[in-house]
Amino acid sequence: RFLVIFGVCDESCPEIYANVTFDDIIAGNEKKQPIDMKIKDMGFTDPTKQVFRTMDGAISQTVWNAVLYKILLLANNTEEANVFYQACVENNLKVMVSLHDKWEKEVIEALHIHVDDMITKYKSLLTTMSQEDSKVHRLFPHISRHCTWMIGTLEKVKSQVHLGM
């Protein structure tokens, strides 16, 4: 991200940050501390774990887990959210798989929406940039190239979402 701001697009990076955030949940919760700590404990704030692979659009398990946990929190399903948290912290695959199976449809739908939103934002940026004078804004070609590359990568991710977990 830092490099893109200054006009460098590193298309050789193997992964991009998936950007599944919990800001909306944290903002609406008076008891922010426990949720913040749980999200951190589960690895959801680590940008090296919450990734999409650029070569084929593969989705890290941390992303699938983050989306499921967010769905459980948004559904006010505190019991299953706590069970899932404990399973993640203890690496209890049996419980994690069970909850993923139960909520698979919702997770796939939420991740599909998330990826579509990211694609839409990059396309919107490209549209806005196309209406500006690229001679005045010397970084536009680099930013445009980055947006196009991100859209291509996210289209690969989108095809992986359809395949499921």
C-alpha cells in the first residue's frame, strides 16, 4: 500500500491483504476490549495471515475464520462465537470445521460481497481517474496499473469463493 501511494506497483507479491475488518462491530459494542483482544488472539489483525494469494486467488484459512467469526458476532450468536473463538485459540479443527460447515452458505455469501465491494471500489477509482488529466497527475498510470492488477487478482479470489472452503 505504501509503495502504491508513491507510484510503485509490485506485481510480484505473492499475497495481498484481504481487509476483513471488525470496525463496525467494535464501534457498536460498549465492551470493546474483549472483542479487540479476541480478534487479535485469533490472528485476524495480522496482515500476513489474512491474505488472498495473487497467483490463483486462494483464500487463507484466517480469512475464512475471520468472516465466520464476524458473521457470528453480527448475528448476536454469542454462544457459537465463543465456541469458535475457543476452537481457534486451541486449534480445535473438529469444532472449527463443524461451525464452518453449519455456516458455509453465509460465509461464502459474505465473502463474495466483500470481494465484490473491493472490486467495485477499484473500478470506481479507475473511472474517476479516467476523467482526470493524467498529465497533471503523474502517478495516475502507476495507480491505474495497480488498480487493474488488483481487480484481476480479486476476480481470481471471486472464483475461489464460488468453490467454497
